[in-house]
Amino acid sequence: MLAVCGLAIASGAADAAGPGLHTIWQVPQRALPRAAGVAHGGTVTLGAFRLPAGSAQGPDRWYAIRLHAVLGLSRSPGDCILSAATDRATAAQIEIQTEPRAASVSSLGWIQGRRRLVTHAARTTIDFRNYLQVHGVRSGANPFRLTLDVLGGRCLTSIRLLSGSGIATTRARPDELRFLVPTTALAVTKGRPLTIPYELSRRGGWPDRGATVTLSVPRSWRIDGARSQRFRRLGDGRRGSFRVTPTTTGASYVGLRAVRVYNEPSAAIQVRVEPAKGWLSGRGVSLLLSAALIVGAAALTLAGLRARRREHAKAAR
Amino acid sequence: MRIKLRHLYLVAAVCALAAGIAVLPANVIGSSTTNLRTLGFGYGDSIYNYDFENQTVDARHVDWATSLLFYNNANVNKIKTILEGSYWIYGSKENANLNDSGSWEWDQDGGMKTDIPSCLGSDAHYRVYAPSANDRFYNPTFGYYLFGTTHHDHHELCDASYDDSEGTEHDIANRMSARGYYTRYDYAWFYNAQFDTQGNHRFNNDGYATYVEVP
């Protein structure tokens, strides 16, 4: 029945859960204060959403979680994981690490991608969304649980769950954007320009809002041109390339990232930078040296045997 | 006592032989497998079924077979915290190649061991891998998950040898099960069964990985 209500909401244009998402169930107001009970660790069930027979995660309708909360951060060292699950299948995992002067809050999901916030404030607000697990969607009642795992120390002083936390649906598939990049290391000589090609493919589902692709390179490397490339529309996908000049040798990585869009894909490309070639460089020389030394050892052993034979002959005479 | 010429020749020969072996490129020596392949976990997520000695995908330089999968609500820190009562010493780093967002990337982990290295002792050692920026994968089939390799270290500070990935996998399965985690020992075929000895590296892996559900 609630799913039917959700479909009714789906016809509306805007939804508090975010663009493309349509809320079908929210943690009841009376259950919100119970979340505070796990601020020092533990699990609490905050209600259950019911789905009609035949409900499943995908392929046409996808269910997503929304976790909206204000976290009070401890001023002492601590490491903990705040998670939320439906039917014991976790779909929200937020790692919180606290220090006396700062805290980091990191999350990973398929709607907002990877997010990491470093804050000096005593409180932070999270508004996390992610696709539910396949096992977290079934017909009938689906319990919604909040858990805090304390890995060390104490990281939270309070949890205030905000209204809007709950379940939403979307017709968009989860793995929306993907990078296609070279899978083998790109080889280049130090100081020479290198082209980094990429393709950003889109499977459709979410509105086509375009994307900005940003390049990151090792410190001191030169980017010949802009660090970011903007595509106003992606369609099925777009191709592009960056040009860089390495200034250090050895194996390094350059990174590509499409931030603040869909599942925030990223890619790393290995680059092997060789120094300007000289006859003394390379593995061949060390093999040659090794061979020469081993042959030398053999020659010295033979010479030793000959000397021994001469000594024996002299002694016999 | 007079030193004979042939003795000098012998000493020089031994020195030259040792030097020759020492300057052999380090990457000439390594453990190899004929089973190296990728494993898909859905939604484009993939891993290799072995970890590697270097950050190069090379069947001649693998380290250990992938034998563990922690899923649902796993995270590198969380798994290490759960097991830290038994596995409490940091190990040396190895490398895993994985694909989480359409491209292959490397993750490094030293893992955790049950004892400090010594001349006469042995210890169980596991390593866990996930995209390095996130310390976990996510997909709707496995939830938050990561994978791992296992083995035993022997006499590490003297005549070091390494073996028994199956034994450490079994030990971790037992420990997780004893703590109440839903554990399925040897649950999935990972195509990496290997029983052979290469130098001081003895492979003993049945090819099946253990799955542990982390609530």
C-alpha cells in the first residue's frame, strides 16, 4: 500500500529525497528520537516499510535509502561506522574518524559517489542516498535499522535523525556513468608530452545534466591545457583527452574523476615514465653484468683447478 | 701459513658468483601460477584471483590466491578490528588489482598476522583489499564488501618459508563463525586451486573462497 502511495508521489516533479527520487516511506516522526540511543554503539529498528507482492530491486524500479541526520562529533580519538540496513542488508555506511581538533566523515554510495568531509565543527549534517541491496527489498514488511559500530575510542556524542530519512524509488539504473581508459600502463619519456585518452559512457536513466571531467596528476607534473573538461550533455557517452608532461620518473598514476554527478565515477591510469635513455640504463645491462660475473666465477674456478694440478705435478716431480 | 694461489682463485670465484646472483634483477625471481584470471562481482566490479608481488599484473609474480570475501557491511578497518584479538601484527605490503568504476586500479595492504616474525616461530597472515580511496566496494548484490588472501609465515627472520593459505582461511572462518558472523567456508569457486612448491613459497589452495557476512 505504501508503495502505491509512493507511486502517487512519483508523479510529482520535486521530492525531498533528491532529483529523480520519489519518497515512498519515511521513518515515522515518533521513531526519530530512538536513533539517539545508538550514539555510543548498538542497533535500533526504526520501523518497517511494506511492499506489495512481487516487489524486487530493479530492473525497472529501483529502491534507494535516504539517511538524513545531524551527528555530534566527539573531541577525542575515535573510529566508528554508522550504517543503515533494510532486511539486514546494509545500504548506508558512513565512516567517522575523530581527533581532538577535527573529524572526517566519509561515505560511499551509487547516487552521490564517494564523499569525504573534514570538519572542525562540533556537529555535521549528513544527507546520504544510495541504492538498496537486492536482498534489502522484498514483498511484505522490510525493517529499517540503524547501527553504530564503534571500532575504537568514542566518535559521536549524539545522533539526531531528521525527517525525510527513509526509502525512495527511481527508474534510473545504478551504474549510470563509467570511465573507459587504457588498461595497460602508458609509457613516456620524462619531459615529453603524453596524451591521456578517456571515454565517459552513460547508460541513461538519470536526467542528462552533463559532467565535468577533472584530471589529477602527481605533484610537479605539468598539465598542458585545462585541468577540467566540461560536457554540457553526455548522450550515450563522450570521448576526450588530456595532455600532460611528466617531470618525475618511475611508475605513477594519473586520475580522472567526474564529480557531483550520478555515481561519481573515477579512474586511475598507470604511467611509466622512463628517463632519457642511456646505454647504462635498463634491465639488460644488469643481466649482462650478472652474466659476466658468473662467467668470471667459472673462469676463476677453472684457473684454480689448473693451479692445483700444477702444484700436484710440481710436488710429484 | 702460506696462502696458496688456488685458494685465492676459489675465494674470488665464490665472491664473483655471489655478486652475479645479487645483481640479477629482482623481478626475475617470483612465484607463478597458470590460474590467473579476473572474477566479476556484478555491476562491473572485478578483481584478480591472486594478489601480486609488484604493481604489475603478471602470472609469474603472484603472491597468494584470493580466498576470502567479506560482504554486506564490511570495511577494511572494521574487519581488522573484528580480528585484532588474534591478528595483531602488521605484515609486509602486497598488491591487488581491482576494478570498481570502469577502470583497473591498485590497492596495497600489509594485512595482519598472529605473531611477530622470528627465527623459529610461525604465524597466520591475511591481507584484505578494496578500492584504496574507499576501503570498500559497494554494489546491490554484495553490499559493502572486500576480499582477501591468506597464508602462513614460517621462520621469517632466518630460513623463511610460506605456505598453508587454506589453513589460515579456515582459521579466519572459524574465528568469524565463533563471533556469530554467518560464515560459509569454501563457498565459491575462485578458479585458483594450486598445490605446488616454488622456492620457499608452497601453494596449498583448494580454489574455493570463504564468504563471511558482516552485519
